[in-house]
Amino acid sequence: MSSGASYPEDRLYHCEHDWALIDGEVATFGITWFAQDALGEVVFFDPPEVGSSVTANEFYAEVESVKAVSDVIAPLSGEIVEVNTALADTPETINEDPYGAGWMVKVKLSDPGEQDALLDCENYVSSLS
Amino acid sequence: MPTPTLKRTPLFDSHRDAGAKLVPFAGWEMPVQYADGIRAEHVAVRTAAGIFDVSHMGEVETSGPDAEALLQRVLTNDISKLAIGGAQYALLCNEAGGVLDDLFTYRIAPDRFLTVTNASNHDADVAWMRDQAAGLDVEIHDGRESYAMLAVQGPRAREIVQAVSDSPLPDRMQAGRRIIRGASALVCGTGYTGEDGVELLVDPEDASALWDDIVRRGAVPCGLAARDTLRLEACFHLYGNDLSIERGPIEAGLGWACSEDTGFVGADAVRAVRAAGPREKLVPFTISGPGIAREGNPVIGGGEVTSGTLSPSLGIGIGMAYVPAQRANVGERFEIDVRGKTRAAVVASKPLYSHDEQTDG
């Protein structure tokens, strides 16, 4: 388990505890420290397929802890161009490094304007309290 | 709707101080896990010792000349075979043979018994026993407020508890009074983890100091989540999941805990199912590939998963499911619809994990 709560300022947040790190027309998605802490030890990540499309505010993957399964919500819409296949063998990376090696998918954005609906770090953190 | 007030065990402050995540469970605010997580707790019980607060479970004390007659009437097992200082597992059934609860009963004295109930069924169990006691000379005491209950489980559990006991601990499936840290406790050689260990029924006022001492002596505090993964590896039933009023003991594989000749409530229904053979059977299973089946997932071709998790000991998805009886043989392959994805599973033998059989684990 990662030790303390952290929320990097370099990315945008969805209120369902997901993050998007935008680099041009491609964004990387993952879940926040809060989400992995609430889940507990992640034991299984079921990724979507490369080439499939994701829609903002809808789920695109499942993440399971020992206790329960949770949907992972897409913060933005687009087409999956890469999935983090390393998570198949080491899903606990999602707990250990949720903003780095625990990333889930990379998405070619279909509507970059959607990011206006996301929260910046400060607003996301205040939404948690 | 107002939020119902959750009950707290005498150990609530200890749990909070230890960094537990506390969740509502059957009307109680209970620790689901502590700071180091479910896996660490699970491994502690498999390799050393863990301690669980199970004070949410209820106790019913029955005494008097007809105490045995009452228990023979309501419990499926043959209470006349329970010796003083012994423990016996049984079910409580309705007339139709549906399961109302599963419980352990201890014979304290020739005409005095203590029965441990599931938290969610306790009030209904007490009411049921009072109804069934009509015409019998028996006193039924709701003992829930009288006891805190701690389970110390794992290969080191007995050694840890022995060190604070005035005399040797009862053997497995035995129970007796001991002086533990200067206070009287009912020590039971029972548990719900598949490991050796004891369950301690103590005065609520003694619970906190006892908990702290056992933790100090090396038992790891464990929450309800690890209790669930441990019991599922051991293939112990969980009421509300694997047992319910909708299904009977034979379907659940608990025919060994039923003695129909005693004429218990529901005996005729149970006898009929045993004779004809159940339509469905509860089987333990493992998932053959990736994925984890969960409670409520349909079995393709009929049946459903009633418990499912990732086995921390085996590293694969495990569970229990009701399947058509003709497909319940060990080794039989079947498929489970896990949220729209088909997962391959195979009927396994009990238990799913055994301390003694683990050679490469």
C-alpha cells in the first residue's frame, strides 16, 4: 500500500476518483490514491481491448480487490491505443504507484473539449473532504 | 429515513486505535480490516496467529430439565450425543427444512447449554426457540449482552492463549471454563478459519485488556474480510450466502449435521430430500483462468455462486456455488457468468486450502 494520500497537480480528475494526464491528443488514465485506498489491495485488473472506444463517465475496465469488484470510469472519451499489460501480473502496482506504473490505459481523445468538465487537483482534493 | 444506530462491541476503541476500517455489518460497527491489509492478516492466521473480535455473534443459554429436549427439537444434530464440555455444529430449520441459522452449541452442564448464533439471525433465533419451547420446562436466556467473543486462530494460537491460562486449554471441539488473566472465560476449541485455535467467551468488561495482551503476545488483529477469505478457503458455510431459508441442509452438503430420527423441526422435509437426492448441491470451486467470481454470479446452465473471492493462499479465484446435482462431482468443469464475461471453473474437493496438504504453497 502506498503510505500517504497524494494528488499530483499535473493532471485532471474525475469526481469518480479517476485521473487523466493529457499529452497532446492522447491521455493516460488511472485511479486516484483515494480510490485505491478505498478498494484495498487490488488483486485483479481486467483491461479493455486496444481499439475499443471509451465514453466519458462510463466504465471501461474492472478492478478487483480481495473484497469487491469496482468499475473504472473513463474521465474522457476516445479510442484505447494502449493498455498497461503489466498490471495482469502485478495488479498491486495500482496500490503502490497509482499515478505512475499503475496507469491503466492510454486513449486517443475524440473530444478534447470534454476536459473542461474535469476537476483540477485543488477542486478534486476539496471534493474529498 | 434515519440512520439506524450501529451497535459497538467492547473492543471498538481498540479497533479504532489500531487503524481499523470500520463498516456496518449486521447492525454492528465492525472492523473489516486493519492497517496492514487483508492479505497480511490472512497470512498471519495461516502461518502464526490472528485475533478476531466476533462479539457481534449472539449467545443463547438454555437450562432446565427440558433444555436438552428443546435443543433436540430445534437443532438438526443429535444433542443427546453431546457430552459435557463438548461442542456440536447444527442447523436451525423451519418446518419446510429451510435453514434459519447455523450454530455451535456447547454443553456446559448436564442440563445447561450455550448456543452461538449469527449476528443477523440472533433475535429471530431467540424468538423461534421461545416459540418452540411451549410446554417444556426450560429457561431461555438471551446472553448477547453477557459476553464478548474473541477468536484466536492459527498454528501459534494455542501457545499464545495457553500462556495466559491457569490450566491446559480444551482440545479441538471441546469447551470449558478457564481462568484467563485472572478472569473466568469459556474457552472453546472451535473456529472458522481452518486453523487450530480457540474462541474465548468473556465478560465484556474483561475483553479489552485480554485483546491487548493477546496482541502483545503476537496475535495479529484481523478483520471480517480476512475472516471471510479464511473460512472460504476452509469451505465453511456463511449464513446469508451459502445457507438460507430458501435451501436445505442436504443441498448445502450438511447432511452430516442432521439426525432426522430425532424428529427435529424440519426433519420430514430433510429426510425427503435426502431420500430423493437434492436437485442442486453446493460445491467448492476454483477459477481456471483469470478473474474472480462473486456472490450472485449465475452458473451457466443453472445454479449460482453464493461466495467468491480471491484466495490469498492459492492466488486464484475460489468460491462456493449451487450447481445441478448431476454436475456436482469433483473435477466437473463449468462456467460462470461474471458480469457478462464467461469464466471457466472446476468443482474442487473440500477444503480448498488445507494446512496439511500444502506442499508447494
